Amino acid sequence: MKITCDLAMDLVDIYSSGAASADTKNAVDEHLKTCRSCREFYKDYRSDMKKKKIEKQTPNLRFEANGVDEEVISRTLSSLSKRLRKRQVLTTTIAAATAVFGLAAFLYDLISDYRKGKRR
Ligand SMILES: [Zn+2]
């Protein structure tokens, strides 16, 4: 499929992010092979994106270097407390089930002893 320069430039974002469909990618590839000005445009766009990415990452890196990445800490804490809560529920359930079972067995013994005693 042949596309115009305008279309090729419109697609630069979706193409460079890797989100383009195979058809779009092929059309852009085909256009870039034959169009020098769009090739330059795509090259500039990609180097701009790289710069922006680095700028975006830098404050984060500084944050982590100081050892206070709050997002990571809060995520770890919340998953830890979720795990602890699950374990607590399990332990409580087992304890309750054991108690109920023990009580039932005790009552059953008591009742059958009582019945045996009555029959005698
Ligand atoms: Zn072009």
C-alpha cells in the first residue's frame, strides 16, 4: 500500500511505539524506503523520544538511588500484609474447625455413653 508523506508523518508515533499493525508497519516501511525526507523525520523523532525517555527516567533513578522509592515500598508492604492476612484467616479457620470437630466428638461420646448407661 502506498501512503503519502502526510500519512507517514501522522503514523510516526504509532509506528515508533511498536503499536502499529502489520499493514501499517509495512506501508510505513515501504514509504521510508523511497522517501528520504520521511526517513530523516523518523530518525529525528526516534532520537527525540530517546532523549525524552532518559529525561523521564532520571528523576526516578535518583529516587531509587536514595533508597526511598515509595511506590515500591508501599507495593511490597501491601502485598506482604495481604499475605499475612490470608495466613491469619487460614489459621483461624483451622483452629475453629478443630475446635468444632473436637466439641462434636466430645458431645457424641457423651451422648453415646449416656444412652449406653440408660440402656444398662
Ligand atoms: Zn515521505
